[in-house]
Amino acid sequence: MGKEKIAITLDQRSIGELDRLVAGNVFRSRSQAIQEAVSEKLQRLKKARLAAESAKLNPLFERELAEEGLTVDVKQWPEY
């Protein structure tokens, strides 16, 4: 995946914390730290959106939909 440079503005406290993490070899660079932070945040937002959408589902309806036609299919299954 290609990368693109962007400019961001951070407060001094955040920059100081980033620099301490880089100095402590937690990250190779500020860029890596910021890239990982953004990626992690985007993943959390996706999961939160998925959870919110899943919460809207009706479990009974979903089960009925999943099992629709299953009784007919079960009769056609071979005996074990």
C-alpha cells in the first residue's frame, strides 16, 4: 500500500510524549507512532460501528432467517 505525506499540528505535550516513546525505542519515529495511532483509532471506530449496527438486529428474526428451510434440509441429510 502506498504512503502519502501529510502535515499535522500537535500540542507540545503530545510531541514531548511522542519523542519520549521514540527515545525509549517504543517506536522508530514520530511518523511510525502517529501512523499506528491513527490505524488503531480507525479500527476501533469500525468495530464500534459494527457493534452499533449489530445491536440494531432482532436476534429472533435473524435466527429464523438463518434456519429458514432448515427443517426441510434436515430430512434430506443422511443418517450417521
